[in-house]
Amino acid sequence: MLEGKAVIGETDMLQTMQQEALNLAAKALDYYDVTEATEIARFIKMEFDRTYGPGWQCVVGTDFGSFVTHCHGCFIYFCIGSLAILLFRGSGLPEADISPFPALVLEGAKA
């Protein structure tokens, strides 16, 4: 177990949920080798689904980027050694003010 070695990068979770995520990650690392990222992610995701309801997503690895939409209070990104863990509850609702494809404005076009 790598207790005390987790470093939280970003989170908006309640302290109790944060601690649960760290505890589950440590437990997963007791069961699985660091190279078994998919199994670690599955373990953490399934436990959060069971405890807090469905819809949780978990990404585990040593080199990844992400940009996700998540439910308020349901996001944590932390590292244990070189292993990074992203855990969040997905949101099906689009972000209200941000559009990846802003409306094109054509000069002389009439609405």
C-alpha cells in the first residue's frame, strides 16, 4: 500500500469522498500491479458506482490528457508515485456557455 503518498492535483469532492478515492486506489494497488492500469480503474469505478450510484468514470495511467464534463462535487485527479488517477461522475448535460463550434458570422449574410 502506498498510504500517505497520494498527491491531489485537482478536486471538487467533499473530503470524505476524496479520502474514499485515495483509500480505494491504495487498496487497488494492493490487489494489482502498477502496470495493470485497466484493472485498477475498473476496481475504483465499480466501488464508486456501488457506493455513490452509477455514472462514474475512472482513468488510470502514467501519461494522458483529459478534458471532461463532470457533475459538480464529483471530480478528483491525484497521483500516487508516477501513476495518475482521474475519477469523475459524468454529466450528460452540455456546458452552457462554452461551445466548441462558435457560430460562423458571414459578412453580408441575412438571417
